[in-house]
Amino acid sequence: MDPFKRSNRQNWDERADIHALDRTGFYAVDAFLAGADTLYPIEKAEIVEVAGLKLAHFQCHIGIDTLCLARRGAVATGIDFSPRAIAQARALAGRAGLTADFVEGEVYDAPALIGDDFDIVFTSWGTITWLDDMTAWAEAIAGVLKPGGRLYFADTHPTAMQHEEIGGALRVHYDWRSAKERPERFAAPTTYTGDETPLVAFNTFEWMRGISDVIGALLKAGLSLDWLHEHEELPYRLFPMMIPAGGRMFKLPPGVPRMPLAFSLQATRTR
Ligand SMILES: C[S@@+](CC[C@H](N)C(=O)[O-])C[C@H]1O[C@@H](n2cnc3c(N)ncnc32)[C@H](O)[C@@H]1O
């Protein structure tokens, strides 16, 4: 494993244990265990009926979304490269009394690890920024989907990703694309849920990219685009200035120029 990925995986192992404890309620674990569907409003509004369908959840983290989809009747498999995330996902499945498979592994290896006959790939919020190769990502999605199978994807908008809040104002701070060998380095001392536990492995490496890099890779891998949406809300505070928007979502405060904070799409494997 290359040094960027090793560093990211150590960071995600630590975060998985902190997130599963859910001291701040960010992941709504208690509500989920009590039976709530804790998918975010954008996903709830956009995903197709999954009951009875074979669904692969890429970068499933501690498995809450995977298990919400299982609760909706999907035959769900989550894949994530963090062994702690997979352990926590299996533990949550047990506590919730739900059935889903959780597989430890790289997104790029998904077809070899979980098979090639899925109806749906689901992946959302904090996903492609951790991946250094959109072509390999799209090929992995096409590789697990059967012909006619669909991808649902929702994540932070590339425009928002380029900004940083500096001195109370948003400024364009990052290049819109990162070379594979030159990701952006971040060193957040704690995780994004508000939990104050200091991270030991705090160095992370992330890749910026444009919308055309995402969609171009999917088209090249044999998917066709069904729709593309842009949104003014995110399920986390990308910038400290963001304010609650309801439904566990956050938006920019009044007086700040609007920009797209999230995008989502559905694509179908046509060849
Ligand atoms: C923000 S979380 C996933 C989002 C999910 N919506 C959540 O918050 O529960 C990102 C996940 O991606 C995983 N990840 C990062 N790089 C990966 C890779 N190359 N292959 C598989 N999983 C990866 C991490 O282990 C982490 O669990």
C-alpha cells in the first residue's frame, strides 16, 4: 500500500472507533438502532426503490447507510479498506439485528472481492476525495454492476472543495485538480463529528477533481448518465461558518454568495 493510502487508512481506523461511539450524535447511531432511517434528505429523495435488489455500498465506513439500505430490503454488501470500520459495521449489524455483508478491501478491487452481479452501487459523502484514480473507481463500479445496473452517487461539490474559510470569508484556496502523486495534505487534529478526541494519525491526503473527471470516467467505463443534480446543502460543516439546515444538513449563512455544496447523480451500466 502506498504511503498516502497507509496514512489515510490509519486515520480512518481511528475515526471508525470514534464515530461508532457517536458521542456527539453526528451519526445518529441511537436513532438508527431505534429503527430510524438515517440516510440524509438528498439520498432519501433521490434513491430508487432498493427492496429485493443486490446492492454494493462502496466506502461503507461503519455501515450505518448500508444497514439502512438493508432495512429498506436491499441485499446489501459494504466494502471499505479500514479494518476498524468493517469491525464496527459488523458490530452495528449485530446490535441492530440486520443482515448485511461487510468486506474489507480497496474500492478498486471490488469486482474481485464482492462479485459482478449487483443491481445497485451506492456511495455517498466523503468518498472520491480519498481516491487517487477516477478511472479505476469507475471501472470498479462498472465491474460489480450487471448490465442495466445503476450507480447512485452523492458527494461534496468540486466547487466547494476548492474553497477554504479564511478570516471569516470563503476563498478559493485549492487547485481544482490534484495529480495522483501530489494530493492535498490535511492535518485536522480531530474528526468532523465534533468529538474532541485527538487523532494520533492526523495526516490525511485527498484528491481534488472536476465534475468532468467524475462523469467522464463513468462514461468511459460503460455507464450512461441518467441525471445530475447540484445542491446547496451538505451533511457536514465543510466550513465553520455553515449553519444547520434541518434534517442533519448544513448550509451557508445568509449574506454569503450561494454556491453548489453537493452534487449527486445516477448512472446506468449500458455496456
Ligand atoms: C467519510 S467515510 C464514507 C462515507 C459514509 N457516508 C459515512 O460517513 O459513513 C469514507 C470511508 O472511505 C474509506 N476509504 C477511503 N479510501 C478507501 C479506499 N481506497 N478503498 C476503500 N475504502 C476507502 C474509509 O475507510 C472511510 O470509511
